[in-house]
Amino acid sequence: MSEPSEPYTGIRVIEFGQFVAVPFCGQLLAEGGADVIKVESPAGDPNRHMGSIAPMESTIFISRNRGKRSLPLKLSDPGAGKVIDALVASADVVLMNFRPGLAEDLGLDPVQLGEKYPRLIIGEITPFGKRGPDADLAGMDIVVQARSGLMASMGRLIEGRPAPGDPVISDYMAAMSLAFGIGSALYRRERTGKGGIVDVSLMQSAMTLANNQLIRHEDRDRESHLAANELLRQQRKDGASFQAQMEALPSVREFVLLAVYFRTFETADNTIAVAAVSPGLQVRFMEALGLTDRGLQEKVDQVYIDELKAEVEATLRAASSEVWCRRLQQAGVPVSMVKFPLELFEDAQAEANNMFDIVEHATAGRLRVLSPPVKLDTDGFKTRSPTAPFGSETRLLLAELGMDESAIDDLLAAGISRELD
């Protein structure tokens, strides 16, 4: 039950989404008190079947679908039309991430919905945006990371090939962006009475993550960028490796920063990450190591940078990560040991800030899950219980939408919806 302190109390959200971005956005809204109804195919969201821990349940699914009520519904069946209409008519917000063209085929075109329901807020995530030559293309995180430049900007290589980070970061960035857009649209509706369409693409979400590299001075840099594009075309024609292509491109960061001050280092027992990005932090970093960088005062060549890099690396390898973290933290230099995700379940800092909660699942048992990433006072956002077992709320939800027992029986018999087996 939602409370007045929760920002989305009284808001009904209908979620037509699967996989990551829209479901995680729906969970964020549910954690803020919204009544979220997740519409799934009678076979269930595909994530339900990825590493099953109970019938129709997986940790991946539970990580993005807490606090919702689930309604199995075969959207493509003409008999589902009356249920879709009733769902949309009852909603404040509709979320969707259909493949290009499918929303129109299902009668869920955002423009037409907005015309029919002027107060409705429609949140839509597309792979590459709704216009342009790629608008009709399918896309998921790894493809979008490649298309957007994010994969190359992260610089991760496996066997010489560019590789994405394991987290599907463009999906999660899109989810957070959509949640921000929905909150903004609801605030605007309070003042104007009008709904609207919130448009988010995976591509621009990924580009936002590479924001530092996606700005240029048009008068100073445009010509050099055009020349770099021509060089890339020639390198690819000549069969140059991706590593060679990376090394030939201009960088937004000075090499000395990446070589010495903004990187990871091996210590005697572990790996640490250091971010000494300002001249003042660089002085403190060197003082903590007992070294001196004359390049802070004068221009230096590549030979000097290589020598300094080797000296810093050798110094840090001479003591443990704990020693260096303590010394650099005392100097005010941002530093941390590199942690694996599984270490965070018992992390003292995460525990002190209530970054995890324990939830009970009806069939899967106890799970430790991330708490809401946004805090609003003490109870504006709350970790919600997992969505009830698939199909267990079907009759209740259809009855709420005005269906009588006979109509519900017909929907179930036709396979348009389903109950808990």
C-alpha cells in the first residue's frame, strides 16, 4: 500500500515492456509508490527464463520487476483489444519498448494515445530514436554500445576486438532517463493538466555516458575530426586492427593523465584505481609516493612520460593496496581497491548506507537486492516485494478493469490470458 510520503502515490502505470530498460523504469516508479501493472505475454517476460531459480522466476527478472502486479496478455490477439483499451483508460502513465512498428500494429501508437487521452503520459524507449535512417532497426545494448561510440570510448579490448562492459549500461541509463522524464511530465501535468510523450532512445542514453568525448569546438576541432574520419576509412580499407585505429585518433585527455594520474595500478597484492585529475591532486599524489613530477611545471616529451609512468608503477608495486589506499586517502587523493560485484554484498559502506535489502519471494525464497538508487527523506522510495507468482493476480486485475467472470473465463479459455498453473 502506497503512503502519502511516496511521490508516485495514486499514480497508475501500465508497463508494456520486457528485458531491461522499461521494466527497470517501472520498478523505479513502483519504489516511489506507483501502482505498476506489468503486461506480459502468456509465456512471460523472456527474462523469467534466464537462469531459473523457481518456476517462471529468475534473479535477473526479480532484479527489475519488484513492486508490480503482472497481467499475462497476448497483445497480438484481437480479443485482447478490450483489455488493452481498459488498461490504457485506467492509466496515468503507459511505458513501452516495443520493436519499431509494433506499437502501431497493436493500437498503442503514442501519438494516437495522446490524442485520445490528453492527460496520459506515454513513455517510450526506442533503440535509435524515432526518425532517421536507423529508426526502423532493432537494437539491444551491445549493438547500441557499438553504434553510439560508447564501446570504443571505454577502450576495452578482448583479443584485439572492442568489447562492451558486462553491465548493460545503455539500458540502465535509458531507464533512469525515462524515469526522470516521467517524473517531469507528471510535474508539468500538475500545472497544465496535459500529458505528453516522453521519448528516450538507447542510442542517446549511451552517448550521454560518453558525454566527455562528445563535445567539440567547431572552429578549432571540426577539420581535424573530418581528417580523422578519413583516416579511419582508409585504415579500415587497409585492414588495420582496431587497436591501431584507436591509437591513431585524437584523445580528449592528455596522455600524461591517462599514463600516470587517471588509471588503475598493480600494487603488491591487488589493483587500485586513482583519479588525480587536477594539478593540486597530482602534487599530493606524487608527494604521497615520495616522487616528483617536473612536468607539472614545464612541457615534457614522450620519453619523460614513459619514464615517470614506469617509476610510479614500480613504487606502487612495492607495498600493499591497503597501505596505498590509506596513504592516498589521507592525502585527499581519490583512490579505491578494485572490487568485484560479489564483494559488495558484505561491504561495510554499502551496509552503512542501506544499499541492499532482503526481500521474500513467495516461491524463490530470500533474496538480497539493491535498494532504490534514489533516497527521498527516509521513506519516499522503498524496496518493494517481488512481483507475485506469474498468473496469480490475473482474475483480480481483469476484474478491476471491469471484466465479469464470464468474460474472464473466455479470455483464459482462448489463451489470451492465463492463470497460475
